Amino acid sequence: MRGRRSPLLATFVLSVVLLAGVTGWLLTDPATTRADALRTGGLAGGSVVALYALWLNDRRRKVEENRQQVERERYELELLRAERDRERTTDERFAKSVELLGNEADQVRVGALHALVGLARSRPDYRQTVLDILCAYLRMPSTKDEPEIQRTAQRLLVELLPAAGTGEAYDLDLTGADLRYFDPAGRRVGTLVLRDARLNASTNLSGCEFTGPVWFTRAIASGRFVCREAKFGERAWFSGTTFESEADFTDSTFRGQANFKKAVFSGDAVLDATFLDALDLRETRFDGQVELHSIGPSNAVSLYNTLVNPARAKLPAHWSAEHLDGHTRIVDGRG
């Protein structure tokens, strides 16, 4: 089998042939001097060499580009392999931490909670999952033997939430949870579910930003409930909620429907808030002092058997108190 001819040799031969051919052809013309013929023949032969040089440079450039492409693909492959290794390590760490939550030793469970939160901080894609686990842990029936674990889970849950006005909004499902000193003040939350929950001691939701619906249906707030300057982006349902102590909604904004139907305010209630949608106060009971004077004539308010203490009620000018069957209820004077 014959070897491939060298492109350089072929270029050299072609250059010599052109040099000789062009020079010889020009010498047949009496008007052309020998020097001009050699110069022209040299240019013809040199052009072949120049073209070869250009081809060679282009080939080297393509080889270099191919080499760089191979290096990039190799680098990307290494990054992908490293990322998969990190994901596998993270998944193993997550699974191990969840498993340790069932350990009998309190300190092991506390350590597992911290490990999960650390994972959520380093991997934002795990944050909602970890929050769901913390919520599930707080929904479990608590015992007197594990108050530290409950407090730790509640504190870590709040710490994982972004500040109001920043970051992604995460959902919290605390249905039936038994919380104490729940204080997510100034945090951003998506959907908040606290149906049938018990809020012991004080609760502070001041400055919170709720981007999704909020459900406090049938919840019991045994201590002071403070919700100043909070922002409710969608509906806020407090129907059937019992406020056993003071409830303060000063300067909060309700962009969606606010429902306090059948809610009971055993202590003082401050509803000096902004209601941009409908407000439902049907069968609501205010036993202590109540401030409702910020509600204007343009607000869509539903009143039916809404009971107040007439001596301690600050009502809008267009509302009045009506005595009926030993109770005092408020009615809209506009009819």
C-alpha cells in the first residue's frame, strides 16, 4: 500500500513547475526581459506556497478549536459528574437526617433537625421539603418530655423563611399544630394553614407578607395575638377562630377577602386595618373593647348577629348598636 504523498512536497513541485512554466512562457515574448520573466514566474510559484501556508494555518486553527471543544466537553463532563456526586451525597445526608428524627434520644433528633436546616440553606431546592418536614413534626402530638425539640423545630422553621419582600415564598401547613410563642414576624410566607391549631402564649405575625391564602379556621389563640402592618395578598380566613386575649391587626392590609365569621374575641380587638375586598363579620362576637372605626362606607362588610359590648365599641359613624334579646348587635345604618 502506497503511503500518502506529503502536501508540502506537492506544493514544492507545483511551485517549481509554475516558476519554470511561467518564466519559460514569458521568455517567448521578445518584449519581456529575463528579469521580468523570472519575477513573474517567482510570484506564480510563491502564490502556491502562500496558499499552502494559508491552508496549513486554517487546518491548525481547526485542530486547535477541536482540541478546545474536547477540553470544554471534558470539563463539563467533570462538572456534571461532580454535581451528581454532590446530589448523591446530599440525598444520602437528607435520608439519614430524616431517619434520625425517629431516634429515641432527644439530642439526636435535635441534631437531625439542625442537619436538615443546614441542608436547606445550602440547597434551596430542598427548602420547601425541609419546611414540610418541620411542619409535619410540629403537627405531631407533643408530649411534656420533648418541649426542647418542639421549640427547636419551631425556631428553625421561622429561620428558614425569607424576610418580607425578598426571596421565594414558601408554604406552611401547620394544621392542628400546638405552638407556643410562634413568632414569624417580618417573614415572607406563601400559603399558611393553621386550621384547628392552638397558639399558646403570644403569637406575633407583625410585618409578615402572605402571598397566598391564609387559613386560621377554628384556631385558638390563647395568648396575645399581634398582627400589625401585615400584608395579606389573598384571602384571609379567621372563621370560627377564638382569640382568648388581645387581638391587634393595626395597619394590616387585606387585599383579598377577610372572613371573621363566627370568630370570638374574648379580649380587646383592634381591627384598625385596611380592607380592600369583602369583610365578613357575620355572627362574630366581641366581648372586650373593639375598634372598627377605620371601616369606611365604601367597604363591603357582611353583618349578621355581630355582637359587641356597647360600652367598649368604637364603631364607624354609619353603624349603630341594636339591643335584641339581651344582646347588643351592630347594624349598618345605611340599611
